[in-house]
Amino acid sequence: MTSLAADGDEYLENGTGVRTPSGDNLVLDYARLEADAYASIVASRGGRILDDPDAGLRMCDLAIATPFGNVALVTHPIVDSATPDVIRRLTDFYSQRAGGPFLVFSPWRTADWSTHGLHRVGHPPLMLRPAGGTGPTVEALDIVPATDAATLADFERTLIEAYPVPELQPWQRSCYLHPDVLDTPWRFFVGYEAGQPVATAAAFLGPSLTIVELVSTRAECRGRGYGAAITGAASLAQPSAPSMLIASDDGQRVYEALGYLRLLRYTMWLGTRDHS
């Protein structure tokens, strides 16, 4: 029989702490790996990264116009009483450079940060696809892994124009993805229709989990199954591992058709560098 201890007598594992080992649960593994994924993009382009385990933050900053280049990932729950100090650490970090707003991703509930000048962006669903299986194919879509700077440029331009990311338009090469990112655990996939890049999806490979990100399809090509096909390719970049992603509400049905299951809803906050 397992012995029981009163809280405070010894360390009691709750599945969300700094000391929680990898593999304890998929939500924590995802939060940590997503932090690594964004840090890889930012580091490859020479941006700033600050790990703050006491606050439960990994802060990444390209100081570019889109908040998707300036991202803070919450890596353990933030108790309400710690909120003022966490907000201070965030604003201290991002105020060091001029740039666009920053996003904060948390798989756990937070206090109401709007009283500290941040804006709630939403609660997108976190989804899981078990390992194995196959993905759909579409004859008209040729899915190519980006293994060189030219194909990565096709990926970046398509993402910025198709997602879309208006803050980075008109597109300039390497404005978000530097070719050095090809030497990281990221795997980028470009979908071509008649030789023209029209869809994207990317996978970040972890030891036991694949993160799927940066999914886009040009507006004029939607409804043809391209998004499902290229998301399936990214999901199977590591066939022996489960894959996880943060979906939009509109995208949930597409991902469910690929075998993804809804787990929980993230909390996302948007902050600016000049608020007090």
C-alpha cells in the first residue's frame, strides 16, 4: 500500500513542478518542448532568450513586428499571488528592446492579467494525436521537406502570406526564419500545387513527442484538403511518437479527422512593451 504524507512533510509530485521529470505527463512535456521550439527559432536568428525557472517562464524575443516572434512560454503554473512579480519579469525583459507586442502561452489557468495591462487573446485547444497511423494525401499537392535555404524561403513566404501574418508583409527573406533553423530539431514541409508553394506545416521533434506548428494554406487553395495533408505529413515526421498541437476553433474538425483528440484549452495573453 502507498504511504500517505501530509502536504509539507515531504515533496509531493503534482505533475507541474520544476522537479517533475520528463515523461510524467504530456501537457507538461508539451509546454517544455514548445518552449524549446520557439527558443530554437529565436536563437537561430540571433534573438534573445531568458530562462526564468523561478517565474516559470521561457522568454524569447526577436523584437519583430509580429508577436509570434516575441513569445513567452509558461513552464509551470503561476499562482495568483505571484502574478505581479511574473508580470514585472515579463515587462522588464521585453522593455529592453523596441519591437512589436509579445505573446504569453500557458496550458494552466492564470489570474486576470488584464489588471496589469495585458490583453486576453483567447483559449485555443491543445490536441493530441497518438503515434502511428497514416495521413491523407492529395494528388494535386506535392509535399516537400525544406532542406535548403531556398525551400525554407518558400515556407516562410507562404506562411506569412497565407496564415496570414500582416505585420511581416510585404515579405522579406529571413524576416522570421533564418536558414540556421534547419540545423535544429525543426522539420519544415512545403506543399506545392503546380510548382507553386501554397501550404505549410512544421514539426519540432522531441525525445518522445512531436510538436506541430506553423500550419497555413493560401486562401484561394482552401477546401481542397491541402491543410489536412500537410498537417498529416508534419504529424508523422516522427511516426513512433505522438504529436500535439494548439488548434484554432475553426481548425479542430480538420485535426480531429486526422485522429487528434482535445485535451484542454490554453490561456494566451498579449502584452506590449510600453505599458506600465
